[in-house]
Amino acid sequence: MQTLIKAIEAERGELFAVRDGQRVLLAKVMPHIRIYEHETSVPILGETCYAVKIRSFSLIICPDGDTARKVDVDFLRDVRRFDLAADISR
């Protein structure tokens, strides 16, 4: 069974691409973080007596309108990583 444990909404997010040691702004975003727990019961000798719990999270990035720059295959080829900065009030 999969259960949603926590939903976190962030504000004023900025998605950056890091290439050639520089951070390039890709878009203003509204990130949403969802934390899930997946529980599976493991039968031992026919009796259900042990539960395995696995937690995972999803990061959903929704752009606020237009992106800051054009993103194509040539641009993505040089990207080493992506950075996300956002305000979370919890």
C-alpha cells in the first residue's frame, strides 16, 4: 500500500543549469515535494508478521510562465547538473 505522508509546497523557486562552472537561470518555478511511504507485508511461515516500509519522494517542478532561456538538445549536452533554490516555510 502506498501512502502520501507529506506534501510540501515551496515558493519563489528558481531552476538553474550548471555548465562550464556557471549557474544559468532556466526558469522561475513552483516546486512541490511529495513524500510517500510504501508498505509491504511479508508472510513468514504463512503468517503476516513483518512489514517492510520504504519511503520515497517526488519533486514536481511547475514553471511560472515562460522559461528564462531556450532549452534545446545542444544546451542540455553541456549541462553538468541542475540546481533548485526555493523558499519553504514549515
